[in-house]
Amino acid sequence: MKQSDAVVRQTMGSNTWIANRGMNNNAESINNLLKVSADWKQLPTAHVIDNVYDVVRVQYSDARRTLYGQGNFLLAPPFSRHSVTYNVWQAADERRREHLFNKFLNDNSQRELPTVVTSADGAMTIPATSRVARKPGQRTRPKAGTRTRKNSKK
């Protein structure tokens, strides 16, 4: 195990507040993790790259654990369809796990619009249309009339 691995594990393990403490934003949070792993000292570029690599690797493993419900995070509703049970994850081989994880990473959360709309009680189904709030036969917005401008010079 590299020394940088040990530093990240020691930092994450001994400072439990790191995961729970709210930072200004994600960049500040990562900046703080990198400074703590460097013991607030200036390091050679190779060591900084190792530290960044380790932090990113921890983030990927957190994202992977989130898929099967064991991480510190929850899947956002648009991504909840990627959730699998712990038993399914354990039974899957490494190739299947990679496939599930890559499918999750490549999802941009944009969905196809449904072709029909169903009422809440399921009694009525009508075709979906992109022309919401338009009168039948209306193609463009009604004109408000001829615009007149006042001359501001007097």
C-alpha cells in the first residue's frame, strides 16, 4: 500500500467529521481533503497527483456502493432505476458489476417523453402532445396587435 493510500484512509477514519461536515461547495470540500492528506505542506507534483487519484478512487467506490445501498449517499430519483439489491450485487460477477456501474455513470437523467398520459385513477388515457394549452388548429401564438412606439424626443 502506498503512503498516500494510508494517509487518505487514516484521514477518513480518524476524522469522522469530514464526511458529515458541510462545506461551501464540492470544490472546497475536495480542496480540504487534499490539504489534510498533504498535512498542509507543499508536496512534489507526483505526490499531489497520487493524492488526487486516491480521492477520486474513494469517490468512485462511494458511487459504486450507492448503487447497492451500502454507501453514505442515496441515488437521486432520476437515477433510482439503477439501484440493485445487495444480494444481486454480491451474486454478480465483476463484468456484470462493471456493466451496471458504467450504465449508471453514462446516464444523463434525460428521459423520453411518454406517448400517452394516464389519469391518476387510471380511468382515462389520452395521447400526449407537445402543444399544451393551445386551441385546436392554432399553430402560432396569437398576435397582440400592432405595436406602436412613442417617440421619446420632445
